[in-house]
Amino acid sequence: MESVIKSEICKDVKKELNYSFGNVYIFSNFVVSEINEGVNFNWHDHGEKIVEDVTYYLGNDGSEIIYISNRVNDYSVVATDWLKYFSSSYRLKAYFIISNSRVGYINSKIENLFFNNRIKHFISLTEAIHWIDTKLVNTPK
């Protein structure tokens, strides 16, 4: 799997947010997170900080954010914490998970049980960005 830093799209990063638990890259039309190996990602310690920083930088409530979880490392997600995210009145335009492992795909299905919309799964960052460009950004409403 390809990290943002090692990809062609690195030149298009508008803002990079570095945390002890991973990195978040803000682009014009989407946000990409890459969480560190072994992290047990949860709302209180990780998600809330990312949401606050990204929405502050973008100057909006996040409802137009396309969030891509680029799972270049193995880590776990507390799937039930999606309930905390939504109870805090946050929203997303779309949520994508990039993983090319069977375990990653199964984990995304578990997360989808607690996510109030459909999670789209891709096997590459390039594929996800192409989908954004053709299906979400450059299509008339």
C-alpha cells in the first residue's frame, strides 16, 4: 500500500497534521489519515482531536469532508466510537477505507455497523481519489 508521502498526490497536500498516533493530510476535496502501527484508535484519544483540527483548518462543520482512512499500517479501531462521533453532531460527506488485506476488509464491515452511512472500501489510494473525482466532485448535483 502506498503512503501519501510516497505518492504523486503528495504535492497537492494543503496542510499536514502530525500527531504521536499518526498523520492527517488535508487536500482540496478530501482528507487522508494514516494511523501508526499498533494504535487502538478511539474517539477520546484520537478521533476528536483530528476532527477539531480539520474542521478548524477548513472553517466548516465537516459535513462536506470526504475522509479517507489509508490503512498503510495495522491498527485497531473502536468501532462503537462512531456513535460518539455522530452524537457530537459531526457529519461526513463520505468515508472511505483503503486496505488490501482480508482483515482490513472485515474490520471495515464491523465499523459499518456503527457508521450511519455506507463505508466505501478501496484497495488503493489512487482508486479512491479517482472515485472522488468522477463520482463526488466533478458531477453535477
